[in-house]
Amino acid sequence: MSETTSAPGELPLAERVRLEALRYAARDEAPTYIAIMRTFTGEIAGLLSDQSAAEVAGRLGEQGFEIDTDTVDDRLSYLVEHGNLARSPREAEARSLREYLQNRARYQLTQRGEMVHRFVEELLGHTESAREVSTEMLGGILDGLLELGRLDDAAVASADPDELARAIGTVFAQFERLVSSTRDFYTYLSQVLVRYDLDRSEFQAFKTVLLDYLQRFVDEIGRHTPRLAEALSVVEPRVPALCARANSGARLLGVDGETARRAQGLDPGDWVGLHAWFVGGAGRDSDAAGVRRLATDAMRALLVNLRRIATGRREQSRYADLLTLAGWFAAADDDTAHALWASAFGLYSCRHLAFVADDDAEPVPPTASWWRTPSADVPVALRRHGARTIRGRAGRREDYAGAKAARVAERERAERRRAAALNEIAGNTGRLGTVRLSDDARGVLLELYARALVGRGRPLGPDDTAAVDVAEGGWRLAVRRTPGAGTTISSPAGRLELSDLTLAVEPDIEGSADRRETG
């Protein structure tokens, strides 16, 4: 992919480079960078001057910025890298080596840097207040178009280029003022109409101003638009000739030989926007008609607010509360601000309270860091909507009687099968040499065999015995190590051979005696 092309959704490289000029206004050191740019743009004389880092540091010191020259030089180099400034080609004059080292690099403002800083200053000075629409420009635009429409081909050919350029430029300057003020007015209007915290007095004042002013604005648009559209239809056939004659005077040429840009309206393509605003185009209505529709929408939104106030319905809006809270923060000292923050938002210093977790073996200690501990399980309603109340009715209690009965019956069947298996084993009294048992009896026998070995706690030696008592039958299973002799147990599930081990079913004499004494 070449440098001049970009993938869909990506800005071209040239545009990304231009946007780099905005970075200085969003950095942590933005106050310093803005103060430096003001030294180059604050006075008209600064536009054609160049300054060294020492001179800029001195001017910053007069404004209260205590910054050494090396730091200022770093800031200036950063602005050079991003296109706001450029290094001056003028050689520095120095009477000493020290003066040469301080003034060896000089900086001057670039066209891009001046434009960007002008936008930054405009943004910093912007206030969220209402701005009137410059409807007085409608009459000026109409007069200018009528004057241009009275020029025939001969008059255009003999007109003074500068006078003609002045007339066209005046029309478009007034048009630009009208469009920008209309955009600002409707932007402010939309911010007010979406507020739900207007009380009756605020609404009454706003309603009076809106109905009165907006109606006058719509009437002005409606009165001038037909005449402006008619005047445009007369002028537009001669637009190429008007622009050509206005551009025939002495023109400024850039260093690359191209003609410099002129004011809006001196290119035939600039008239398309004027036509779209007052006349419209194929498949679209005029912007003037759109402005009138927006006024109707504003009236409708105003009626919605009026209905809300009349019915006493209060939507959730904390606009006024947040503004009051912000005022308290602005007037508070550091300690009071911390206390106010804790009281308003309930956000105190970090503490991790221990509680009994689902796994009792792993409680979270109070000294554990929040970065390493698991996240709390927050209900969905609280996490997404901040609602602490439980919505909906309580669910019906589950009836587990059937499940309990099924588990009890299952346990009884298991006990009956175990009792039958024990009786089957007990029927083979004496030493079990080769015996055939059912699968249930074989499983119980292996369980008793394992319990006997575990109960002994150490390996069986020659002629040693390990036994486990079967309380349900009054007998015991004895396991003895008998080298050369073994036990074979067969069942439908398979055959088990125990080498050098013999199993025997013996009466539990000691257990029977203990039970008689207890009885």
C-alpha cells in the first residue's frame, strides 16, 4: 500500500501528520505549550519574527513561568516536530560564545501552527451561552445578490476586478456568519431542550424567549428565502464569468508558482453551498427549509417539557444538583473537598473487609490487596441500573417432598442389598479358600478387606492377623498372611486371587460379649 492511499476507516498519512499539530494542547504540559505559542501569536509583529529559546524563556518569566532555557528549547523542538513551529534560517548574530550558544537556534511560526492555535484560543474562550442568529445578514446577502444580478455580460467584462471581488466576498462573508450563528443557536437550543430539571420559573422564561425569538427567526427566513432563491437563479448563469473577472487582477503567487487562495465565493465551486442553503438540489430540500423544520421540532420538544411540568412527572435528572456540587468543590479547600467527596459519592479510602466466602477454607483477609483479590459478585440490576430494590414478586417455594422420598427409598434399597450381601458372606463360615459370591457380596467383601488392612496400620507379617468387626451380623472378617496359601473369589464380574493371604469368617466373640454386657 502506498503512502498516498489508506485502508477504509483509516486517515491518510498526510492528514494524520496534520492532526499531530493538535497534540500540544492535550499534553500534561499544555499550559507551558500554550504560553509559548502565545509568544508567537499574541501580537501581529510576532507573526514575522523569530525567537530563540532564551528570548522565549524570558517572555515566559514575565508571565510567571519559571522554566529554564534548556526545557524551553525542548518544548520548542517538540513544536517543530509536530509542525507548529519551524526553525528559522536566519543566522544568529552573537558577540560572545555564550550568546551564540543561547541564540544558535531560532524559531518562527508556521501557517499550520497559527491556524491550530487560533482554534485552541477560540475553544478556550468559548462559553456555553446562547448566541443570537445573525438574521440581519439575510438582507445584506439579498442586496449583494441583486446587485450582482444587475450586471450583464458587458458590465461584468468592464467591471473593476477588485470591486467585483469585494462585492462577492461581502456576500459570502455574510453567508458564513449566518450559517455559523444558526448552527451555534440550534446547538445551544438542543442542550436546553433535553434538560428535565427545569422548574416552572425557568421554563416560563425559556418559553417566552424561545417562542418570541424563534418565531421571529423563522419569519425572517420565510420572508427572505423566496427572494434569495430568485436572485440566485439570476446570478448563477454568470457565476463563472463573475469569478473569472474577479480573479483577473493582480494575484499573489506562492513559492511553487501556484496562485494563492482567495476569499470564499471567488471560485465557482463555492456557490454550490450557497445554492444548497437557499434553493436546495436534486433530491434534497434547502437548508433554509430544514431550519424551519428544526424550529417546529423545538416547539414540539418544548410542549413535551410543558406536559411533564403540568402533570407533575419528574424524570431523573441531576443536572442542577451536579452544578451545585461542582460549585462546592471549587470553593472548598483540600480537606473539605475530600470530606465532601466521601459524603457525596460514598467513596472512602480502600478497605477490604473479610467475610465468610463460599469456600470456608479460603477467606479473603483484610490485608489483601484489591488488585489481587477476586471481584465481588454484584447483581446485574445493581451493576447496570444502580437499582438496589428487588423487582418482581417472590418465587414460589420449591416442594422437595418427592425428591426426598426418592432418596429415602434409594437408601433403603441400598441398605437391603448390603444386608443381603453380608448374609451371603456370613454363610461361608470359616476359611474362604475358593468361594463364589454375587457381585454385591464381592464388593462388600473387598470393602471389609480394605478396612481390615487400614485398621491394622502396618504391613502384615508371617502369621499376623488383621480383622474388622461386622456389627450387623455379629461376626468378623479375619485377614492372615499365610505364605504358600491364598484365597480365590469368583463372581459374575470376574475372578480375584489373593496370593499368600487367607480370608476367614469368624464369630465375633469379643463383640458379642460387649453387646451382652451393654444390654
